[in-house]
Amino acid sequence: MPLELRPADGSDARRVADIESAAYAPNPFNRILFPGPFPPGILDLRAQQLRAELEGDSSTRWRKVVDTDLPEGPEQTVAFAKWHVYDESPKPTDRSFGAGCNVEACELLFGGIAKQRVRILGDRPYYYLSFVLTDPKHQGRGAGGMLVEWGVKEARKHNMIAYLESSESGHSLYKKCGFRDVECLSIDMGKWGAEVHNTWSMICDLPEAAAK
């Protein structure tokens, strides 16, 4: 079944929310970070949030992978990525966590990641992979790699590095796409009955820097 990389827009937001929910469901840390309960229509609310982010942030670049053998419609999208292009260091934004979130755990993880990113990159321009998601029914087909490689090529075209944060599950994929480890942020989740959560900060260098 052929896979095709395409631009995505606000009309894809609900499908993205569906894929996000399915992709993160098996993650053992998901129940700690987002234990619930959630308000009715949570996926519609998430879709609205994604659309608002796209419309309100000019740095955002959405891409999707579709399976052209599937019937036309939302289910044709099997993977999605949200990239950002930062010509200069982005301005800090206030973080807020909605209903159903464990605010303390989310602040430890996502706040720690944000601080580490600022410290590592400083004022450097860069492409940033906020997240890449694949429908679990279509994992292992290379759709995620297509979305990562698109951002790497775009970054190099504009003479920028690419940067991301990786969990253990995505670590090997990003290494295959040319990223290297910079630091690992380890968060002790023992307070909530889990082990240490590791997040790797990773950079894909420009070719001349990688060759040194």
C-alpha cells in the first residue's frame, strides 16, 4: 500500500487527535501524566486546541502521511507530524494543563524539557519536531520516518539544525534519521508508582558539522 507525504491543515485536526489518543494509550506514563477524568468530547476539544495553535503560531508546519490505497476520508491519514521553524529563539509562553492532567507531573516533565531546550539551543535558529504520531494500525511501515526526514531536509535546505525530544519508544527511529543524543532528562516518577522517565534531547547537525 503506497504512502504519500502531504501538507496538513486545520481540517485534519480531529484525525490528529484520534491518532494521538490511540498512539499514547499504551504508554505506561500516560496514566500518570493524564489520569483523568476528562470532560465530555475531549477529542473535539483537543482538535480545537490544535487548530488554534496552527492558526495562531506562524512557526508551525503540519505534515501528514496518507495511504492512497485506503478510501478517501480521515482514515486515509495514517501519520502526522508537527514541526516548528524558529529563525530566532522563541519567546517563552505560559504553560497550562487542562482537566484530567496531573499538573505536578506534567510540569516536572514538560517544564523540565522546555528549560533544557532553551539552555541547549540558546539563540540558535532551528527546526523543532514537537511530535510525530502514527496510527498503531499502521506502525512499522515507515510513515514516521518519512515525516522526520521531511523536517531534516527542510532544516538543511535553510542551513539550520533540527532538534527534538525523544522518549525511549522513538529513540531508535530518530537515530536512524541522523539525530544524535545531546542530553538525557531523567524524571523520577516513583511518587506515582512508576519508574524513571527518560527523555533524550537530540540534534541533527548540518552535514559539515556532522562530518567533523
